[in-house]
Amino acid sequence: MTRAGILARLTAPDAFALFAEARAIRAKTKGDACFLRGLVELSSVCDRDCLYCGMRHSNARTHRYALDDATIVACARLARELRFGTVVLQAGECPALWTRERVAGLVRRIKGETGQRVTLSLGERSEADTAAWREAGADRYLLRFETTDRALFARIHPGASMAGEHPRLAQLRRMKAQGYEIGGGFMLGLPGQTLASVADDLLTLADLRCDMVGVGPYLAHPDTPLGRDATPSEVPVSVDFTCRCYALARLLLPKANIPSTTALSTLDPAHGRVAGLNAGANVFMPNLTPRTVRADYQIYPDKVCVVAPEADSLAALRADLAAAGLAQQEG
Ligand code: 5AD
């Protein structure tokens, strides 16, 4: 697919045919399987000051927490009991808290005690760190590159080193070489973001040969500099536009695992999740973070939590899967 072809489909009057095409490809590559990944948000402590994120270091209005190892392993056991098959460990970027040794130990314990796949999402880390975690058994790593527009990336990530390759693209390539399944992705509707750059973002997913794709709408957080920035965006913050990106990602990467994201559900709690699944997504990530701290992982406001193991949440999830013609599969 060319950049012009992608732009045409991003801006066409409607996307029914695009969504149908994406579903047909998913049916071929994935059947009717929908994978659930148990998300554990390890801590809201963060060293970075990303202009868009509610957990940025300078935001004094958010409460910071960090889970201990026993609690994290208990969350992983819960994922096992719910037959999710994969646990995703995500945290604000803080290498002092999530040292190479500590994370390697956690990965070993979770793999040993639950036999599940482990996905890490711990931000920008050194080649030696990710090598040690791979050695310990980590299977996958999620690191959104947020935008391939270098000037925009630099503007919203204070302190980013932009001398060489885009730092997150460089890390994704390194991790691919280390044997990880890699997950890239981006936000939609950032102030100053262009449609052409979103076409490039989609092409970059294919260029990286991403195994997983994380794409969601940008949701302004009032306690952040970007949340107060009125610069317009060419890119709509909408369910339809987000779904077009899922469908195009499915066309570009037929076998990728693509979640219908929490941000999409937050944008439209009644319809977002199923709309994503109907546009070619095949993954959903229920939140397994302990209730006591869940509200403190405030990347953006009013984050909806599809929370496991609460029965009503899981029942609603199953209903959405059925509506999309999908069924939960362990893996
Ligand atoms: N709106 C939407 N998504 C956000 N993220 C961070 N802040 C926001 C926001 N305000 C996303 C980024 C990050 C992921 C963990 O959450 O894409 O990589």
C-alpha cells in the first residue's frame, strides 16, 4: 500500500468497505479468536516529563504508587485463573524502581509459577536491560513510538535525544533482533499532528515488522502542558478515525495482534470496544491492577477500566466479543 493509498482511505467519505476487508483478512489469519491480555500497571512513578501524559514527573496533582513483587505475582496468577495466557507488565519509566535484576527476577517467577507469556512495557531502556529480560524469558515488548514526525516527537518528549534515529524506533529494531515480539504504535489527534504523518506511522509499523500494534486516540489531560495546548490537529480524535487505523494496520500486517485499546473505550464507553473489533482488532487488554491503586494510573482522565475479575465487566466483554463474532482464546 502506498502513502497516497493510505491517505485516500483515511479520508474517504465512509469506511465500511475498509472495515469489511480488514475483518476478512483477520478471519483468514486469526479465525474467530480474540486474545485477552491481563494488564498490570506496576507503578505510576515516572522520571519522564512527556507533555501529554498525566503521569509525567512534573504533575504534582497525581498520587504515585508502586506495587511490590508479591502483589505483581498475585496479579499474574489471576490472569492464569482467568485463562488469559499472557500478562502485560506496564509502568511509568523509572529504572531505579524497575532495575534490570528486579524485572528479570519477576519475569522468571511469573513464567515459572504460571507458565504464561510475559509482555513488558517499561519504556525506553538500554540494550543490556532488554537483553537480560529476554534471557529471563520475556516474550514481548510494547513501546509505542507515538509519532514518526521527528519534530513533533521532540516537542512532546523533553530531553529526547534526536541526534540519530528516532529513539523508540531504534529500540524496537534492537528488540526485534533480540528475539522479542515487538509492539509499536502511536496516538491520534496530537496538537500539530498531520494526516500525512499518520500515513507514515502506519507504514512504519509495516517497516518494523511489528508483531503487535497499539494505536489509540489522544485524550487531553488538564494537568499537562499538551492538555492546555490549543494548537489544532489535522487528525480527528474519533472512533471512526481510530478504527480506520486499526483496519489499515490489519491490511499492512495481516497477522499482527491488534488490541481495541482502552483509550478507544474511554472515548466512547458504549461503542468504542466493539467498533475496534469490527475494524479488524483481535485483542483486548482487561485491567488486572489491584483496585486500591487503579485510579492512580492516570495517563489520561476518566480512563475506563474493564476490570477483571469483576463478573459484570467480564460479561460485558464477552457480549462484545459475541457481537463481533469472536470468542476468547487462550494464548
Ligand atoms: N491520551 C492518550 N494516550 C496516552 N498515552 C499517554 N498519554 C496519553 C493521553 N493523554 C499513551 C501513550 C503511551 C501509552 C502507555 O499511553 O501512547 O505510550
